Amino acid sequence: MMAEAARNGRVWLVGGSVPERGEDGKIYNTCAVFSPSGELVAKHRKVHLFDIDVPGRITFRESDTLTGGDKVTVFDTPFGKIGIGICYDMRFPHLSALMRARGCSLLVFPGAFNTTTGPPHFELLQRARALDNQCFVVTASPARPTDPEAYQSWGHSSVIGPWGDVLATTGHEPGTVHAELGYDARR
């Protein structure tokens, strides 16, 4: 389905993240990337699993179900190298630094920060990773559901410039982020 969407739209498609059963039988949180021809060009398995317990607010243990990946994911495009991480991977500066050291000018992090950690951390981490590495950072997050019993994602998909400036963002409602990533912005 994602390959067909990339091909039909003639776009590079970063496919968010989905559970994937590996050949080893373990379950990974995986992001697939497709070229405009529909070719699978990269597959990132989330390295850092999100285990948190904020008393009275949220308890979440990805490691109860998922296995962490162990690779840095970088792929080539006609406009430069792009690195992929998933959600909580953004909290760890060394992963972004490794992607930048491999030539990436753009780091993409699909993810779904929650309403406990999202407000204080999501934008801060995006801006830090962009500034740390003097590159662009793009995040894609689901909009917050109206069902109060559903997982409450923070939303706020964004594009951050190399100086840590917010080039474009959304709120927690459904929306689309547009930004031109002119490489001349890397001052």
C-alpha cells in the first residue's frame, strides 16, 4: 500500500511506524521508506524503546512487547542523505550525531509523543537535534484523537531548521506541515 502511494504520488514516502515481526520472530517498531518508484529504500527499527512511569500520569512499557533495533538508518536521495529515527530515538543525541556523521542533512522522526511528555519535550528535542547537528529535523505525529479513552498523542508535527528555528508546525488537530528546505538555510 505505501509503495503504491509513493509510486502514484511520485514522492519519497516515510511510512510512519508499524509493528513488524522480524525473521527472528521478535516484534519491532519499524519505519519503511519508499522511493518515488515505489522501491523500499530503507527500513528503520526503533532503537530506543519507551519505558516510562510518571506516577498518577502515565505508565508505558514498549519493552514488554517490542524489541529494539540496533542499526543507524540512512538512505540516499537526489537531494542528499536522509536519516530516520522513530519517536523516542530523538531523545538520544548520539543516534542523530551518527546519522549526521554519515552525511545526512535531514533527519526524520515519525512518532507519537504523549500529552505528558509532549508539551515539555517534543519541540525542545527537535530543536536540540537540529542545532546539535546543524541539519534539518522533520517530525510527523498523529493528531490527538477525540476519544478520551484512546492514546492521547501530542501532535505538533514540525519542520525545524539547522539553527533550531521552527520553520513550520501544526497543533494537535489534523493538519499538514509545509516548509521549503533550502540548503542555503544552513548558515
